[in-house]
Amino acid sequence: MRTWHEVDPRPGYDGFGTIDPYVDWAFGTGAQSAGGYSRHGVAGAKRPKGAWHPLLLDLPQVDARSFADGRFLGALAPADWQQNVRVPEIGASAQFSGSRFVVAHVRPAFFDYFTQTELGGALRSAIARMGVSEALETETIASPTAAGAVASVPTGAAEPGTVVVGVIDDGLAFANERFRTRGGKTRVAHLWLQDGVANAAAGRYGYGRVLSAHDIDSVLAKSTHAGLVDEDEVYRKTEAVAFSGTAAGARYRTASLAASHGTHVMDLAAGYRPGGVPGALGGANEDARPIVAVQLPAASSEGTSGASLDTFTIDAVRFILDKADEIARGRGCGRLPVVINFSYGTIAGRHDGTSDLERALDEVIAERRGTMAPVEIVLPAGNNRLKRCHATLTFGGAADSRIVAWRVQPDDRTMSHLEIWLPRGAPTGRVRIAVKPPGGDWGPALGEATKPVRVWGDTPDRGLCSLRYAHVPPPTGRGMFLVSLQPTEIADVPPGDVPWEPSPSGVWCIRVENVSLGEDEAVEVWVQRDDTRFGHPAFGRQSMLDDPEYVAVEDNGLVPDSDASAAMVKRAGTLNPISTGEHTIVIGGYCHSNYRVADYSGEGLAASPRRLGPDALAPSDESIVARGILAAGTRSGTFVALQGTSAAVAMTTRSIADRLAQGKAGDRDAIRAVAAAEEAAATGSRPERPSEARGGAGRLGLGSSLPVKRVDEA
Amino acid sequence: MSGLKAESIESGMSGMSGMSGMSGMSGIPYPVHPATTAALLTCRDGVVGSWRHPSLADVRTERELGKPDNLADWGARERFELFFFEIAARVTFSIGCDGAIPTSAVLSHLDMSVSPGGAASRLVPIASFIRPTPANFLEQIEIVNNYAALRVDRGAEVLAQMGISEAFFGSITGFQPDRTPKSWELALTVLRTAYYLVMRVKHALACRRPHEYSPQLQPMIAAPMHGTLPSGHATEAFTCAYVMWRLLKAAGRPPIWGEQLMRLANRIAVNRTVAGVHFPVDSAAGCMLGLTLGEYIVARCTNSSEYTAWRFDGTRFKGDFLWRALLDIEKGRKPATADGAAGPFVESAGPQSLDPAGRSPILEWIWNEAVKEWKDTP
């Protein structure tokens, strides 16, 4: 019979708020007997014992090399440490070994170290935070390279007018002529297919398939017939797309579709018709805008939560910077400026700029700030403003309570998660949380305690729902309750595995009972992103919050400008949670023909310390009829319109690259200043400037900052 | 009224691939509405006058017996049957055996002298096929499943290509019944020949379809009711693409025209795998047969008497279908070997030479007329 059980957190995880609660769900309490997330999203389903899981570690005192060889543990270092822990060479390289954020690959046995008293204690004191990403497919793991000769930092003056554009995305149709020169050579200087079948060039980065411009040019030449490049053949020969071969090689690649997110974005960010790349002093210089592109693993794009993208994103940023230096060395010039486009987002998270990924990105930008070779990272405001995945709860006094109705869809083949974030402060038992399954009974309430974990199911070790608490240490300094559900449809049971029960779909009620929060202290609730990504087969289904007071549209059919005060579900607070950091540039979307901010474009949270909203808006729709922005389809000569803040980000990336090429500033402050100046100078009738929470400093493209349309054919 | 009747019979077959274009070649000299027939009856009564016996002077000179140029006088539909006869009557089928065990399906040219005292008849090979084993097909099923991911993206094409639509070839070459009628007749002849011959090979090899290997493939269209290998779509598409390319080449067009036609044929073939009704190895066999038939038909059409016969061994095929393994548009046909295979899955069975006495002036006539349509356009 399904009922609520009390489970002790896995030994060693007890009270360890530094471990992402998702890790405990995947490796600990949620999966007593098994190796973590299966590819298809069931916690507890079996994974191969030898699978390597990427971890993002915040190591304030230990450097990457010392972590890799276990030296920091001294005599406590287990004999098999290096069999269970690897740090790819890039992480230990001179450029990045100073970072407190280390990406390590560990086998499941690594998590057993925490159960040993002394060793576990030593690890807990070394690791400030730990998050996990989707396990690597075996075929993608590259043979580790020994730390080679230290590559020198390029010195001297940068090549005038040259800016490296980094693109981190999915479905990169890199052979499209928008990324080729007039002479037919690729402008993609380096490409990393993170879930490609491993090759030697990927050794430095630990996994995937790394191709240089030379590699791509050689395939382009071999795939040219009767003067035409057969782009399908290029993707086959580079193994960027394969329908046969090994399991990893045959993974579904969205570059084989007519339209892909990555190609569209890469075109808006750095695509030109052959011969059209602008040089420093007018005219064309095809070498002036080299592209370094990273294709994220397909599994991450299909997967359940944005948490699984962190290590891949940080690895991607480091790859782009590493290769930008290689380009500079090859040209005999100094370090080159870099602008990186990352048009990805999720829904749940802290929204206060203190997530591991945000801090790691801020660290990268801060380090090169004010130099001749800055790094800028452009992120989207997100498209989730109308998804009803966020609620703000306030209380009239002690014992006041609120019930949030969480509607979970049937046929959701991935896990669903709901995060409840408390204000900053010590875990003094400020609220108590209880959960009621559809048709089930309220479970006992859980206060701000890491023990027990509450699990609902037939038996404690095969839970369908879990409720747990962690207090995330500074700089976050906040408590978080995590409610996790198994998929509502279990379609994929490996042979020999005991079939997992699906969790019931329907309305799960979450009761938040105030104990000691003041009237001005809010509890923020977010449902984690769980939809199907563009171009991927239907898999996850987005759950949402039901609220009778929420006004979706007014009588005139329009989305209201402001939230109903009686509603718990809010549009405010829907800014992409990886876009609340300090130095990244965050772009929302507006409609180019009527200048109105897009209804879907993420809106900031007034309580957020580092930003109230995006920095600026850029067009994300041509008009209310012609939705989306036109840019390249996957095959040369094709164009598609895709809608969303991804496109706005990519056009801004392009504009920032142009500014850097002209020696102008392109950082967050500079872009805000451009937007503000354009708002101030704009004439004619148009809706007034959106609020800071929705539109930041203003709309880019009212003046000359962004040529919209086919961006380089104006 | 006979034209109407024939039309209705043909339209009953329109679901067959390769036949859908027949409507563009109606065989009816002018539109005959049923009401027109009644009007013609009364109209004649009003016009006919008293009967007068005609003299030979009223009639044009008798046509020369057996002269190919007489074709110009026939209707397009009638010519189509003649061209089809010229090819079909000379291609025959047999089963190749190892001792008493049947091992292969063989298409051959029936080389015989039709004049008294000519040489004894003989079979000249065109193409032969060894079918893959069930284990070979089982390896392929993963690829079919992977391609299912493209179904939504390719849905419109899959449906539009259920019968091979000439629209796709027309979109590349600009050929259409009003503007290039002789090329149209030739293309339809080629498509029908390919369809009829591949059906004979499919029947003999009798290979099971992907959905018979897995209940999870769920093809997006009804699976055809015949064997899977060779793919009929691949055969027809590559035969048509090859003949169209040779036609354009004869008219002086550069290789990019052939390149695009082959890419189209490949797309049509692969779309059948996307739909879930064909293995990649089916497309490889169909591509081989299509190119070989194309070469054979062009040889018959150009009185060259020379072509190359090819062998397909499905047990040596591995991986995905790649048409470039079989053909280089500038250098020509080539043997093909899959990675890690014991030997080539496509190999030459040697150059063949036909008895020049068996040449077909009828096929030569349509070829020359068709080439003119591309050469002499203003």
C-alpha cells in the first residue's frame, strides 16, 4: 500500500546541504540500490556500474590537480581514488586551474566515499558545493591525455577587428554556407560535439569529438561534387549525424532536420553570406569573425532539468576560451576578445545569481574584464513567463498556510521536480511543508531539517515521490525544499530490471505552513522545466501550478500587464534562472513591428539582488502575424522563422561582436547604455519603455544597434 | 469511346508507383464530354450528305512498314506501350542456383536474333541479387528505428512520394508533359519498366519488411504488400534519375544536373526508411538495380550495345545506405564495400555486349526525340 515513509538520508549526505539535493535523489535516498538517473529519467533505474558522471565542484581551497590525484586528502586518500575520479586536462590547465569551479568525472563508487567517517568528513570540508550532470555515454569518453607542454597565453596586440564568436547550442549545421568563406573554407575554427564518438583531439577535454577548421575543410573538400557541397555527407563523415554505428554515434541529431535551434542561433550570431564578414576598416575580412562552436549532448537537451547542463556549459565555455587562445597563437597575435552565445534556459532555481553555473560564468567574465580581450556571455531571459511555473507565497502571520496545486501531466516520461526556496537566513524551522498525492492523504509535515527524507510509495526504497530539505550555504544562504516525482509513464524498462511504478498524474497539493516568517518575507516556488526541446522527440511534459486567481487573459483577449495581487501564481519571477548573475548580459524579446515586449519573455523578480530583469530587449518576433525571426535552416540556402528570446540573444551577440571589433565596450554596462540611449533618442509613437523587470534598460534595435531582417543583407 | 475506357482502367491503377503520371498523357486527341458524343451524332446527320465512295487519291501515301518514324504519328499513350514492349520483351528473369539450392535472383537480357538464320538466343546478365540473411536485416532494424525520428520533419515528402511523383524530377529538370512531351514519355517508360522488373525480383527474394521484425516500428504509412528488397522506390528513382541525367548530359549539361538528380533519388529512397517501410540495405539494392537498369536502357536507346552487369550481395552489406558508394557522378559506377565487410556488396559482373542485330530503332527514336527537347530549347 502506498503510504508515507521516513527515510534517513544516505549516510554521509546527512546535513550536507552542499550537495545538490538532486544528487541525493539520483544517487542517495532516491536510489538506494542503483546508479542514478537513467537516460530516460527514472531515479533508481539501473545504470552501468562503470558510468562516469560529470560533477561540478566548488572547491574553495583545493586546486584541480590536487583533486584529480587525491593529494589534498593526504593519508586519507583511498587507493582507488584515481580509478573513480578524473579531471580532464583542460580543467587542470594553467588557464583554468585557478578557478574554484572544477569539473570532475566520477564513477558511482565516488559517492560511497562519503559514507566513510573520516574520508567523508575530509571531502565535505573540501567541497563547498557539488552538482551532477547526466552521465557520459561510454563511446563518448576520450582517452585522457597527460598534461602536455603548457600552452602559453598569447601576448602582444590582438589582431584589429577580430572577435571570436562562441556558440553553445544543439543541432549545429556547421557545413551551412552561412559559416563558410567565399572560397568555400569553413569559418568554424573549432567544433566540439560533446556527445560525439570520442576522438584523440577530444582527449584534452575528456569526452566527445573535437574537429578543427582543417578537419572540417578536408571533409568539405571530399564532400564537394559537381561544385556543390553535399552537407548530409559532411555530417556523416564527421559523425555529427549518424543513424547507424555505435549507440552514441547513432544518437538522434537535430542537424538532420530542416530547422534546428543551433543553426538558427549560430546564423544570427555569426552567420554571413560567403564573403560578407565585415573587416575592421570596412570591406570584408573572412578571418575576422572565427566561430568556436560547441554542441551540447542530445541527452541533456532531452533531459529533465537544467541542472544537468551545468558541467557541459562550463566545459563548453572553457573550450571556447582555450581554442580562442589557440587561434591567437596561430595568428601570432595577442589574446582575442570573445563573445559567447548561450541561448538556453530552464525554469526552477535560486534566481539570485548564486547558482554554481552563474558564479562560474561571472568568474570567467570578471577575470578578463577591462583587458584588451574581454569575454562576454549573452544569455536569454527565457520564454517561460506564461507557463504558470512560479508562485510567490506570503503569510499573514504564524500558522498561516498556503496550498499550491501542482498539476502533473499524464504520459510524462521524465521526472518532475518542484523547488520551494526560503528567504536568506538560518534554518530555524521557519516553515513546514506537507505533500498530498492525487487521491492520497497528506503526509506528515517536514520542517527545515535534512532528516528525515519523506518518501511516498509502496516501500521506502521504491519511492514515487520524495520531499527533502537542504540549507544551501553562502553565498546562497537559503533553505530549499525539493519535491521530486518519478515519471507518470514508465515506457522504458531495461530487460531484467524490476519495472518501476509510475507516479500518479493529476494535482499534487503542497502545503506551506508558516512558522516564523515575517509578512515581508516571501517563499518562492518554481516548477522545474520538463518540456520537450525544439526538434527533439516528445518526452517530457511540462507540469504547472493551478491557481483560480491567476488571470491568463483578460476579457479583451490580451495577457494582462501585471499580476493579479490575489494570485499566488505570478509572471514576475520567470526570468531564466541561469540569467540572474552579475556580469552576464541578459536579453529578452520584443515584437519588432509594434515594439511591445513579448508576452513570453521572462520577467525578473523584484527580490533578486543582482538584477531586476533582463539587461535589454531585442526583437524575437517580426510582427504579431509573422512570428519569430528569420534565419538559416540547417541546409544552405534555406531560411526558417523561429520565435523566442534565443533569437534576440543571438542578434545581440552579433552586435556585441561588432562593437568589440570596433574597439568599443561590449559588456553588460555598455549594452545597457546602448539600449537606454536608443530608448531616449527614439522618436515616433510606440509603446513606452517596458519596466526594468520586463525590459531592462530598453529596446535594442530602435536605433542602429541591431540591423534586424536578414541581418547581413540590410 | 475507347479512349475513355482505357483511361478509366489506367486510373484504377494509379496507386501503383510510377503510374501516377499517366494522367498527364491521356491518349485522348481532344476532350470528349459524354454530351459531345450525342452532339456529334446529330451534327453528322446535319453535315454528312449522300455517301460517296472514296478513291485512293483521297488518301495519303501508305506508311512504310516497320518504319520507326511512324511513331511520330501515334498517340503518346500508344507509343508508351511500344517503348515499354521494346524493353520488357527482352528482359527476363531466372533463379540462380548453387546445385539444387536457389541462391540468387537474376535479371538478364534475352539476346536473340529476330531475323531468319540469326545467332542462337542467349541470356546476357544485367543484375543479380543475393538476399541478406535475417541476421543482416536485424542489424539494420536499429537504423530504421533511428530514422523514425525524422518522420514529422519529412511527413509531407513521405506522403507525396507514395507513388513516385514526377513533380520531384520535374522540379529539378523542368520537364513536364506539355513542354517536353517526349522526355515525359521516356521517363514514364523508364519508371514503369523499373517497377515491373523490381517486382519480379522482390517476389523471388521475398524478404520480410521492417515491421515484421519489430512491432515497435509502426510505419507512418501502410506497409506495401510485397517483399522489402530491393526497394521499389530506390529502383525507380535511381533508374529515372540516371536516364534523365544521361539525357541532359547528351544535351551538353554539366555534372551538377546529374548530382542533383541523384540527391533527389537518394532523398526519395531514404524517405522510405524514415517512413519505416524499408531497410537501408533495400535502398542499396534498389540503387544498384536502378543505376544498372538505367545504364542498360540508355544502351538500348543509343544503339551502343555495351553496358556493365552488376551483382549485389546483401550478406555483405553493413550500416547505412550511401549512394555515393555506388556512383561517382563524374567518374561513373564503382564497386561498393561496407566497413568491416568480407567483400563488396556491389561488384561488377563484367562488361556486356549485345548482338547489334537486336537493336531497337523504336527506343532510339524516342531517345533522339527526347534529347532534342533539351538541346534545341531557345
